[in-house]
Amino acid sequence: MKKHYNIPVFIPHAGCPFQCLYCNQNKIAAQNSAPHPEHLTYLIEPALQTIPAHADIEIAFFGGNFTSLSAGLQSEYLNATAPYLSSGRVAGIRISTRPDAIFTSILDNLARSGVTTIELGVQSLHDEVLKASSRGYYAEDVFTACELIRQYNFKLGIQLMIGLPGSTRYHELYSTQNTIKINPDMVRIYPTLVIEDTGLHHMYLRNTYQPLSLDEAVETVLQMYIQFQIAHIPVIRMGLHPGEELRQPGNIVAGPFHPAFGELVEQALFKRQAEPLLLWHKEAGHAPGKVKLYVNPRDISKLVGNKRGNIDWWQSTFELNDITPVGYDRLNRNEIGISAADDDSPLKTITREEFLSRVNTGQ
Ligand code: SF4
């Protein structure tokens, strides 16, 4: 399968009906205005030079609501990208927009103009959460929009946020189950951050909003990620891209930001996945004290965890003195093996699929 690349074109707040409670795209994207359509080539050409030949490339309009732009401006942008499509240098156009900005007349035009993927900033599928964040639409509107997008055969992406005002883990998992019912082609999950100059920033200062801790956010996203994996729905991003501007002091006021948030979730998943092996090892009466855990060499950092957090946690939970992580290239990615300390190969392994099946069947 060809590797996918997006060439991002940020159109910060373009087409937004109002500024959402938590959002400040100027801080997120380090850009105050959308590029003029005639200037797109200055963004696209240099980006193309950095992407390997024969990759699967989309030009991606992010940071605003493409379908809420005037019809004239949408056409100007799409006319500017048309030569890249007709020459085959890019395979498609991706846009992001709000669920209440999806109409057949607009989709007709997008389909004619080479748009391949539509990402919806859904954020939640629970009406109470949508109301508390003043999103201006309800879950039913999302279902209707997704159905329309499907009828046109666009690829569908859904962006979810966790930790919005009034939202709990129950609400996040409710949104997850409803997203799985929609069966999108991809999902992004973002923990809510308190960004400077937003409504949420004011709520935070008035003490009427408390963000999630990093540990809470990782655990919630982990539970969502597991459910999406069981449903075979790709999660293409967890956590905001840590751009230069976003990381400037003062821009993130509070909240569970980590520059490698997705990696933390992956590490948490390895921690969970190794537990059945460690339990088996303990119950089988193997020599206590020392074990080796094996993974594909490319998964070592995920196995070990941030600051050896996984190793320390397993050692205290399973009363082990020493866990040695071993890179073992006969294991597939996301597969874990275990043996006693003096063995040189795994006695037992668990693949990601086997682990997900255990979770799914409540084992
Ligand atoms: S969340 Fe979307 S609609 Fe709301 S202000 Fe940000 S870009 Fe605009």
C-alpha cells in the first residue's frame, strides 16, 4: 500500500460561523489568514519536493470550514489545485469542515472538482456535550451529514475531542460507539486543551472548567483506540500536532498536552497487552523474579514506556525484580513475547489481534 501524505493548506477560521469555545486556529497553525488561491502553488511545490515519488498525496485544506466558504472562493481554491490532479502529481483533495455545513449542492461541486476526502469536526456525538460547548448542531445532524457524504463516495474522516465541558469518560465512549456505527474511513482524537484567547480560557480563569490530566486523557484515548481497533477503523492521529506556534510559551494555558501524545497511548496499549503474558508466566509457576519481554526491534520504545514507566509498573504489579526488554526480529509489529530470564526466545506470544479479541470477549 502506498504511504499517504497530506500537503496541508491552512485556512484558519475561514468559513467559521463563530469562534468555538476551545478553538484558536491562529495559535494552532501559526497563521492568521488563509492563503490567496493564486499563492497555493508556493505552498504545494516545495512540499511536493519533500515527498517520495509514487506516494499517495492529497492537498488538505485544514483549520477552517471549507464548505462554508463562498461558492466562488471554494471554486478558486479547487481551480488552483486542479492542475496537480490532472497531471497526477497529487491523487486527491481533502477538506475539513463542520457537520452542519454539508449540503448536496456543495457536495456535487466537490465531487466534480476532485475532492476525495471530507473530515468532519464532530467532536462529540452526545447532545449534552455538544450543547455545553455551543457547537450549534446535534448528533442527528452529524448522522445526516455522514450519510450524505457516504452517498457521494467520499472518504469520511471524523475528528473527536475528549475533555470538553460537561464530558466524562462515559460521554467519550458513547461518542466512540456511535462513531463506530457510522463506520468512517478514519478517526482523529484530540484532547481538549485550554488555548489562550478562547472561551475555554475564560472559563478556566473563572474556575468553571477543569481540564483532564495527562494520565486521564491517555487512559480515555486508550479505551477509545482499543474500541476503534476492534472495529478496524484506523485512528490516524491522537493529540494535536505540536507545531512551533502552539508550543510558544503561554499559548497552551492548561490541559493534557504532550508533544508525543499518540506515542504515550501506544505505550499504554503495550502495557495492557503484556499483562496476560505476565499473568500466564506467574500462574504457570515459572521461576519468579526475572523475565524477558520480546517485541519487534521497532517496538522497543513502546514496550518500555516513557521513562521506563511500563517496566516499573509491571515489576511492581507482578512482583518481579527484573524485566529485560529484548528486540526480537522474528516477532511481527505489535506482537509481544515472554520467557524466563535464561531463555533466548519467547515461550509464549500475544499478537495485537489476539489481545483485541480478548478485550472484545471480556477475557
Ligand atoms: S472548531 Fe472549527 S468551526 Fe469552530 S472555530 Fe475552530 S475551525 Fe472554526
